[in-house]
Amino acid sequence: MKKGASKPQVVRESKSKYQTFKRITFDQHIRGGQACIRGMRIPVSLVVSLVTSGMSVKELVKEYPDLEPGDIGEALRYAAWLACEEVSVS
């Protein structure tokens, strides 16, 4: 980008406004309202980050015994849902 040029503005529009995630919860008193797994202090972002870093479901459940394999799958589906928003750059 040339000096003095403005940065692109990103506008996001949701393809699917409504999606149900029964294992993903939001509570202002738990992690400041971050998306967490079933009301626990385990943020979805942590689960997704560990999976993308190569940790297996079995390893995650061993490291975090309160997690269930279904929690991990739902965290990944939630992340995918967030990522499927349309982005237009102007």
C-alpha cells in the first residue's frame, strides 16, 4: 500500500443469522462473556487453538477432563460458522 493511501474497510454480512449451538454459552460473569463450553471457564477460542495446533480430541479430553468429545466438535463448528460470513473490502 502506498504511503498516504487509506486502509481497506472490511464489511461483514452474516449468511446465516440464526444457528443453534447447545454447548456454546455466553455469560458476562464467566470469562467476560467470551464464548465458552457449557458454562465452564473453557473458552471456545482455546479449544479451537489447541486443535489447530495439533492436539487430538483424546489429548484435549485428557488435559481438560470436563470436556467431552462433542464439546470439541461443537467448538469447531461454531468457529466455522463465524468464519463463513461474507467479507467485502472497499
